[in-house]
Amino acid sequence: MDRTSKVKIPDSLPDNAPHALVVDDDQRIRDLLSRYLMSNGFRVTPADSAAAARAAMRVMAFDVIVLDVMMPGEGGLEFARSLKSEMDIPICMLTAQSESEHRILGLEAGVDDYVPKPFEPRELLLRLKNILRRSPAPEEEDAEIQMGDMVFQIDRGELRRGSEVIKITERERDLLRQFCRQPGVCIARHELASDDSTGSERAIDVQINRLRRKIEADPSNPNFLQTVRGKGYILYID
């Protein structure tokens, strides 16, 4: 790998900047790749294990994953195979030169590309860009809504305040999507509960309160996610 200590990282990235999840148990590689990709227009989230990557994926959406083969615990091949069985997300795998069998197994598991170690970050960058070019373009519904200084990207399921990604649960993400389909329209509590595994209207009240703490400046006096007494909830957007 070439040196990346002198690369310039931009102060801010555009909203549509691709988001890469870098999964490697080697901190040096994570740090170098993070700096290099960020200097070339990517948002980057590092993870030191498959478990940490899964945790990140529960609260954020990613455009591509850079994944090392050899990791303690759940290995890269096992993790890639599991992901590809659940979702269609591009994966670029990092392998040692001698691991030709791993590269074959990775491609059989659905990995989109691989880069042998040691590698030049520029080569990885080009491969990631090629992967993203081959990926389907976002559909028209991949829109976003704004609530004050908060932005929710509907298709990606990502909530942000400026460049900061706000962690939300899968259920909170589903609720926001429900409200986004009908902004300014009251949605009955039983309709919201019907999409919840518990089916409990009381559970919806609890989840709404938690969501308000993330999107409202004053959750006790909400501007955006408001209660319609005796009926349900309504989301007002800018």
C-alpha cells in the first residue's frame, strides 16, 4: 500500500457521496483505507469484525463493503455469503496473494470483486468505482425529506444532521418510511402497530417517543412528529 498520511480529507462531502463499510481486523489498514477513500469522495465507516459490521448495518445504509477474508470469529467468506443471501450489496474482498482458493470461493459466494494484498489504494479506489458504476442506479423514489436540520433519505433509510449520521433502529427507520409515504396526513396508531411485530399500540407510543428524541429539538414539544389526540400521529416536513 502507498502512503496516505499526507492526503487531504475534505471538510464536508456531498449528500450523495458513496458510503463504504471497511471491515478489517487490522487497524492500520482500516485507518489507511478510511483516510484514502475519504480523500477521494467517500464516506467511510470502519469495522474491526463481522459483528461490528453487522451492528453498523443495523443503523446505517452502505453503498459498498470492503471486506478482508481473514478475520477472527466470523470470517470474511462466511460474512459475505450471509450478506449476499439477505441483500444485494456490492462487496470487494481483500485477499492475500496466496489465497487463490479464497478468491474463487468469494466469487462463488457472490463477491463482486477482489483485490490481492499487498495492494495500492488507488487500485482499490478504481475497483470500487467500477463496482458502483455496475450497480443499479437509484430509483426515482430514492428521495429525502427534511425536518429542520435533520434529513432522512428514504431509500437508504439514513437519518443525518449535517454530515453526522444519527443512529436509528430498524423499527424507527420503518416508522419514518411510513410517515414519509403520507407526510402531513394523520396515521392511526393501529395502522402503525400493524407493521410492528408486537402489534401493540402502546409499543408504538414508546417508539414514537424514542424517535422524537432523535429528530426533535424539544421532544416534549415536537414541531415535526406530532400527536393527533385520540387518532394517531402526523409528520410535518419542511
